[in-house]
Amino acid sequence: MKYKKSLGENVFDTFNLLIMIFVFIVTLYPFVYVISYSLSESSKIVGGLMLWPSGFTLKNYIASFQISTIPRGVLISISRTVLGTAVMIFFNSMAAYALSRENVPLIPFFRKYFVFTMFFSGGLIPTYLLIKDLGMTGSYWVYIIPNIVWVFNMILIRTYIENLPEELRDAAVVDGANDMVLFFRILFPLMTPVLAAVGLFAAIWHWNAYIDTAIYNSMSPKLFSLQYVLYSFISSVRNISLDDLRSSNAAEIFSNRLQRKGLNMAVTVITVIPIACIYPLIRKHFASGLLIGSIKG
């Protein structure tokens, strides 16, 4: 027998549908606006709502790749995202496996030590002095080495390993497998969901990072990440003063500001595309890894 909803349930479902449509529009429109603005002629933009380009053109994208810092920033961001994520997954998964073993000497101490570092750090200035003393300021490796260990990801992977059947380890040990064989040939292939989850965390962080560039590599334009380049562009547009707009060449300044804003929008689209393309490919692994890895604390 088909269940018939009551009037209250229908009203509630309709209300929820309207709320979800509203949220969808509110979250989607900024992307539509940015893409439309980046594909528009700056002289034809009149302001207000923008749902499609005003005078379709690709010149903002062509101009963006003619600026030397942008193609180089793309390469820096891609390389640090790929390398930083791969290195983080490798070392954190190995550390997580060690933390999951009860027979490792001093393992309770190490577990508490790593958790302690999640809540207390040395602070920005001591960290900068340490990085400087290690000779990593003004270098590419400041993006990779300080971010090898992520304690949260380590704990997430450790929890996932502990939820795997103990019989797998027992069978491997009976067959003569050591820890290296057990980890790389048996456990590592089974950790795809949780590694996809932590890998996505790391990839998004590396791709969006610009603070470390501002702190450690602000004097090295060849090492600017794409996000830092975008930040610099946006700052340059915002720094136009009212006196400039009131001057005799205000029209020219305003026109240049619109062109600069179109360039900013194009760079913004370029920064969003990679993550937007990668996430759908690993979405199912991301969701299952996050849920399974959070069963135990």
C-alpha cells in the first residue's frame, strides 16, 4: 500500500525544497558572476547582476598568461600540490601504521606527544626563525618540508588502520611477512578511501596556500604561488584611492581598474578549475574514508 503524506509533511517538504533552491542559487551565483565577468569586455560592464558575459571575449585569459608571474605561479602551485600531497600521504601513513602497533616501544608516549602538538605550537615568530636558521627562506622546499607531518591526518589514518580486520595482519605474519611487506603490499592498497580523504585535504590546502609565500618567499618572485599572485592583483586594485579617481585622468584610472578586475576574475577562475575537476573523481573515496576513519577516536 502506497504511503500518503499528510498536509503537514507536504508543507514541510515544500518548505525544505524552497530553502535548498535558495541556498543553491546563493552558492552558485558567485561562480556565475566571476566566470561571466572574466569573459566580458570591461568597457561593456555596467554593474549589477551579471548572469552572462557582456561582450564575450577571452582576452582576460590571454592577458593573464602573458604575465610572467602567472604561468610560473601555476607551475609552483601544481608542483607543490602534487609533491606536497604525495610526501604527506607517504610519511603520515607510515607514521600512522607505527602508531597503530601496540608492540612499538614508547608508543603511548608518542601518541600523546603528537596530540599535544595539535593544541600547542611555537608560534609564528619562533617558527619563522627556525625556518630561517634551517636556510629554507627564499627556497621552494619551505612549501614541502615543514608540511610533511599533519597530526590530524595521521590520527585519521591510524584510526582507519585499526578498523581493518586483525586477521589480515595475522595471516600475513604467519606467511612470514615483515612490517614493510605488511604495510606496502597488504594494508596500503586497502587504505585508498582514507588516503583519498586526507589527500584531498592536503591538496586543497597546498593549492590555496599563500600565507607561507608572503612570510618566507615574498622577496622571491620566481617562487610566488598562484594564490599569492592573485592576492597581489586584488590588493593592487583595492589600493586605488579616492584622490586618484578624482584626478584629471580619473576615467583612464577607472578603465584600468575595470580591466584589472577582469584579469583578477580570470585568474580566480584558473585557481578554482583544478580542484573543481579533481573533487568529483575522488568524491566517493573521500566520503567513505572520512566516515570509516572517524568511527574510533
